[in-house]
Amino acid sequence: MKPYSPEELDVLLEALSHHHRRQIILRLEEADKDTIKFEFKPPKEQQQVDWHIRLYHHHVPKLESAGLIKWNKQNATLTVGDRFDRAVTLLEAIHEEYDEREF
């Protein structure tokens, strides 16, 4: 695999800087398919409406603009984007270093 350029690393790290966005990427990666239904349950401490507003208006668009996912709002599906594999590789490297999947 080619090394990350400083610009690409900045984009990936910014997109993966929030644990909710990392969880979206991990759910898509663990699904063993390129597309998943956009169905995420809120953490217990958050209200469902607030959770979906944050995902819909902030987290998912940020992942999409970074090229990690493609978002079909009509079908409520998420598909791997052009940079998805690079993001997963980066997360796996972090995982190996910290030996923790829920980060």
C-alpha cells in the first residue's frame, strides 16, 4: 500500500476524530458487504431524536465529504467510498497499537 500523504492523513484523521464516525466505519467494515442500512441506535445517555439529528446533519455528511462513505438518503443506505479501505487500514493500525476495538 502506498504511504499516506500529509493531506490525506489530515482528511482521514479529521473524519475519524469522533467515536461515532469511527463506529459507523467499523459497522460498515464488519458487515462484510459494501452497503448497509442506515440504522444506528443511540447510546443510552442520548435521546433518539438528538442522536439522529447529529448523525444525519453532522457525522454522516463529514464521512461522505471525506470520501469514506457514499450516502443514499432516499434508500437510507451507506456504501463504502473511495477512501474507505484507507480509513479502515488506519483504524486497524490504531487498534493494533491500543489493542481496543471500541475506541
